[in-house]
Amino acid sequence: MLAIKKYPLLTSLLFITACVTINVYFPAAAAESAADKIIQEVYGEDEALDKDTSMPGVDSQSAVGRPETNILISFLQSIIPAAQAQQPDINISSPGINKLKSLMKQRHKKLSPYYNSGAVGMENNGLITVRNAKAVPLKQRNTVKKLVSDENRDRNQLYRDIAKANGHPDWETDIRKTFARRWIANAPGGWWYKDASGNWRTK
């Protein structure tokens, strides 16, 4: 108790140090940026994504004239960036992922007319489906079904591979949810998609 009363800043330092732990959490913002990058490659868009690289710091102005506080600030500034540097990011560069991106990009050129006509729509689970078979000429329907089936197979594999590439197979569900939102967000106007309630809408 004497130490706590005599050295309150030291007590605060010990408390904050205990709170600065390296938790392995799902990096939602990084996953969204990674999804946008892949999706824009598949869609054929060349847009740069802005990343927030700012790091929280401590206002050193309040420490003027207080050496013990300066020590605390210096310590925090050294451990907080180090802790953040160890937080997980999203790796999307593996041979398997690169192969899937290439296949999906090539397939997209064939699928694009069917997105535009409304024959194919985007599900709310990160996959696609034949929304209106009547919009496809009879002779092309089997081709479209195969394109959709192959695309869904590769998307499922993509979500699994990204999770595994990052050492967290348990992230697959979160990665799928992230991609589900970003496929729709990056799609051009006029494409059909299912909202969270399962209703079909057009962008």
C-alpha cells in the first residue's frame, strides 16, 4: 500500500504494462483491405486502397517538468508500437491463393455478361448463384451453371486458403463474411445481390 501511495505513476505503469498484451484477434480492417485488393483484381479494376497507418501515441506535452512521467511516456511509446507490430495482418500471397485469383480473374470475363443481365447474382454468403435462368439462352445454361459452380468452388477454397496462410483456419468464417460484403460493395451498378435478409436487390 505504501508503494502505491508513494509511487502512483509506477503503479500506473505496472497496470498499463499488464494491459498491453499481444492478443491474436481477427484483423477486420486488414481483412477488408485484402478482400478489396483481390476483388478489384478479379473485377479488373486498378484502384489503390488507402490504409490507416496512424499509430496511437501519448501526448508528451502534459509531461513537461515531470521526469517520472517522461519515463512512463518513453516506456509506453516503446512497447505500444512493438505490440502493434506483432498484431496479425492478412497474408494473401501464397501459390495457392495466387492461382485461385488468376482462375477467378479469367472466369470473371465470362461471368460478367451474366451479372449484367441479372442472370447471375451475388449471394450474401460470399458465393454466387444463377438468379434467373430464363435470362440465359437455353444452349448456354449448362455453361453458366458450370461457371457458377466453378466460381463457388474457388471462392470456398480462397477463404480456406487465406485463413490457413495466416495460421488461423478458425478465421475462415470471418474471412467469408468480409468477402461477402466486399464482393457486393465493389460490384458495379446494376448487378443483383442478396441483402442481409435474403431479398434480391440491384446496386
